[in-house]
Amino acid sequence: MLNSNKPGSTFTVNDQQVHPMSQVYDLLDAPHQIQLYKNLLDSGAITQQEYDQKKREFLDL
């Protein structure tokens, strides 16, 4: 569950305090995270090896 307190403050995510911009990718599910890294791969920002490594991490392989 995601609850915001007030602008600029932390968020409560699953009963843990999170700064608004820290760990943003952790709030997304694995398919969205993989797609973000696929976009980086397609744009040339990361290598195929880096993409494959992140994909394995997100899928817990």
C-alpha cells in the first residue's frame, strides 16, 4: 500500500518509510523494470550483458 503524507515528505510503502525519489524502481513490478532496462538497451545506454544481468535479477534467476 502506498500512502503519501505531505509534499516533499516520505511515503509509507508496505509499512516502510521511503523518500519520494529513492528506490522508485523498487516500487515498480519486474515487468516494468525490465522494460525500462530494455529501453536503455535499445537506446545504446547499456550493453546486452548489463540488460541480461538486470533481467535475471528482476526475475530472481
